[in-house]
Amino acid sequence: MKKTNNSHSSQLAGKTYEVEDYKASNTLSSGLATTHEQASDAYMEGEVNAVIDNVEGEDIQVKREGYKNQ
């Protein structure tokens, strides 16, 4: 199989988040901005008291048990 050089794919794979991505109109930049915001929020919030959000909006506490107690 012949290996082809696809420079467009290399450009996409090399793209990283930039502050300007929040105002960008292309899908790649806006997707990076959204992912950056989600990761930043999760990092800042932390998960000390982890909960699961169910579809009714109710928080279900995650039990803190070891695997031997199950």
C-alpha cells in the first residue's frame, strides 16, 4: 500500500487550543474551545464528593466503598 502525504490531516492534528477559538466560526476551533472549557471546569470543580446526574436532574451520591465490600 502506497503511503500518501496528507498535509491537511497534519494541520488538523497539530492544532491546539488558542483563546481566539472562542470567537472562531469553524467547527474545529469552536470544538477545541468547548472541550477546553469542559476540561477546565472539571479540573477546577474537582470530584471530592462525586455525584451522578440522572435524567430528572437529581444528584445520586457515589458510594465510597472498597471492592471487597460489594
